[in-house]
Amino acid sequence: MDALLHSPSSMAKRPCPSQNPRLPIPIPNPNPNPNPNPNPNHLSDLDLLLDSLLRHSSSSSASLSVDLSFERLLDSHSSDSDQALLIDRALQLGSSLLDAAKRSARKRASKHNSLAWVLPPDLTIKVFSMLDTQSLCYAAATCSLFNKCAMDPSCYANIDLTTVVPKVNNAVVSTMIHRAGRALQSLKLGVVQGSHASLGPCQPLVYTIRNAVEVSNFSWNDKRSRQGKESSILTRSCLSPLLGDNGAPGTLLRRLHLYNIERMDSSSLCGALSACPSLLDLEIVGLHVELRQTLISVSANCHLIERLFFESSKTGRDDSLKSQTCVDLVNNCPDLTSLALRGFKLHDYKVRILVKGFRKLKYVDFSTSYSISGTFLRNLGSNIGGNLVEVLILRDCMHLKEVEVARLLTAIISGDFKFLKHLDISNREGLASESDWYDRCYNSSAIPIKQVLEERPDMCLLAEFPFEGSYIEIDQMFDSEVNSDISLPSRMSSHSSDGSMLMSFSVSSYNSDHGSGNEDGRDEGFVFYEESSDEVDFLAV
């Protein structure tokens, strides 16, 4: 029994806790924290200090309390340098706190916008790509969400920076073009008056600084007062970004419209055109560039062009166009359907090369051209090259002869120009007579207007002429200019036979050479065939 009782296996005692303490079993912490902080929100001392300060600032007397506290803090420092240092630190702290508050407000607003804006980013970008450039800039400044979407290149595919008053510089143009990159398809720059939509047959000429043609509701004095302000905004280098990145921005450019960029020169424009091989629509108004150089550049680089609108900045003074330039343009740009050359000194045989050569031409505008007499229209509407014309505008062509207009209308009556829908032969000074362009014709009795309207009732025919005697004699005009420091484009008004108001403008804006220019203005070495009843072809295409 004793042996059984003292057996170590059966009689072993449980150890006393005090003699052999047992280690506690570790319980896993559901929220382990290697750096435990008694603060439940895990705020640093600076966070708690800022929180206390902001809570104190919510009271009504917070401003006074802070002011008194800061004064006592300054008084505790006797040194002027210490007090100045405290003031600087207080200003820096206040500025830092203000900036932090603004950033936080923007973040909260952006987060709210991202939750409240229902469209996904891709659709937002699609919507922004339909906005005009100014509206896009406004949207981009709204919040960071819109700003990020507005940075997509597709939003800058159609850049329109035209303004009524100058406020766009080269840096703005460069930024926009770089944002667009290869997505750029349309670029419009410069200063315009009123609506700058593409000009139609019945719209007034776009305002140019030195253009003699009036624009409604814009006086000559206004033009003079703004000349100095408009010349220093956009310069000749405004189109240089098109040449950047090996010409990538201009590669897919389809439309280029330039208005009254006074410092633009021919070399800069031609350099920009060399980077635009896909150009379809070129509109130039009021630029001091040469017609011949511009057309040479278009002919060499823009073979796909379909619309060319070019208005001279100095009416009647640009006589640079050569016959070979016309031939090259016709041969290299066969898809041209719209041609407008306004205010240039154009000879009939050169104009005929253009109108007859372009087989797809539908829109023709030679308004205010100085030397056109109308002989280029002979036998033009019955054969390929000219017979597809739908719009023909010869308004205010100084040397347009009455006999040539009569021949044109007779040809229309006989069945030529079957597609012609709009014809404008109006002239503020009347049509020139057959013998002398000084002898003006003021009535339309010799022109079969009524017969044309009866034969072609669907045609819009504009034939507005002033009363006889309203034409300003040249000598009288020059004498009046000596006594006046301002040569107004319009000097007197009269009513036409149909009651419409017509303005009679001085020819001082034209070249001082009073001849039509067709007598001896032919290019040297160019074979010219005299007009006859037989069809004459100037081109060997």
C-alpha cells in the first residue's frame, strides 16, 4: 500500500502556483499597432495643436483673443529682432494655413464633382471636343476633373482664337497647338469684326485695317484708332508651332483662317503652309503677304485644297501674280471648288487661266479686283471649265465693262452657265464703257436683266448701280484728299433704281495707274491669244 501511495507516477502533486508560475497565453490583438498611440485618432502633437487653435477660432471673440495673445507674446521678447522674427513666422504660418485650406477646398470640390458628374471621362471629353475654344477654357478652369478632361488633344482639334479686339498672343497659340498635336484639324487666328463665319456671296467683306471696302457699323475713325493696338499681339512667328516636332501639328490640318495679322510676312506664311499637306480650306484676310508667293506655296504644298479665299490688305496694289503661277496652281490643285481673290490687280487672261483650268470650280469671287474688264467670261459657260460655276461675284470691279456684262447675260439667256444660281455685277461707280473706263454707265438699260430673270427665275441676280453723276471725278477726288487728312472710303450716298442704298467710294484705294492693266500688263514670254468667238484654251493640262 505504502509503495503504491509513494509511486511517482500515481501520487505526483500539482505544482504550487507560487513556486512555479505559469506564463500567460498571448491573446492576438485585432488592431495591432507597432507604435501605440494613446490618441484614438492617431493625431500628432501638431495636429492636436492646430485642432485646438481652429476650435478656438470658432468663438465670437477669437480674433480679439488671438490679437491680445500675440501682443503678449511679442511683449515677452524685449529684442526688436526677436519680435520681427515672430511677426515673420506668424505671417508665414498664416499664409501656409491659407494655402492648405484652399487646396483642401479644391480637393473636396473635385471629389464632389466626380461623384455628382454623371458622365464618364470619355463622354466628357467628347462633349468638350464640341465646344468652341473659349468655352473649353472656361470649362477647364472650373475644377480639376474638367481640367484633366479638357487636356485631351481631341478637345483642341478645332482651335478658334479669333477676337473682335486683340487679346491673343503667340504664347497662347503655341500652347493650344501643342495641346492638340497631331489631332489639330482647324486653326483660326486674328482680329475680325463681328461674325467671322466663312464669307458667303452676300456677306460684307471682313474688316481689314487698310482695306478700302466698308464694313457695316464700323467707321473709318475706329479703324485708325485701333491700328496701333492690333499690330503687337500676333507676330510673324505665331504659326511656327505648326513646324514643331518635324511638322507633326500641321500634318492633318484641314482648315487655316488668318485675319489681320499685320506683322505676318510672306516667308512666315509660306513656311507654315509647307507643314500643311492636308490643307483643304485656306482663308487669308488683311495680311501683308504677296499673292504670287502665297499661291506658289499653296501649289507646291497643298495639293488637296478645295477652298481658297484671299483678300488683299491693299486693294488694287498687288500686281505680283504671273501666268505661270496660275498654270501651276491649276495643275497641282485640281480639286479646288471655291476661289476668291478680292482686291488684287488681276488681268483677264490670268483670271481665265484659273476659271477655265479648275474643272470642279463652283464658287468664283473677284470682288474689287482692279483690272478685270470681263473679257475672260467670253465662251466660258458652254465648255468644260467654267460651266459648273454656281456663284459668280464681280462686285465693284472698277474696269468691268458694260458690253462684257451684256455678253455674259446674253450667254445665260442662250443656255450657257446652266448651273449658275447667284450672279453679282453691282458696282458703286457704275460699269465702264467700251471706249474709256472714265466714262461710266449708270443704268442697266443696255443689259438684259429682265430677260435673264424671265429665262432663269431661280437665279439670284444682283445689279445695283448709282444714279448718273454720283461718280466722283478723279481730279476732284485728288483735290479733296489734299485738303483732308482722312480719305474716307465712302463720300456720298445715293439710291439705286430699286430703292437700295448705295455708297460711292473713292478710288484712292486702287492703284494709281488708272488703266485696266490689260493693255500692256501681259507677262513677258507668255503667249497670249486674242479673244474671239472661238473657244480659246490657255492651258495645256
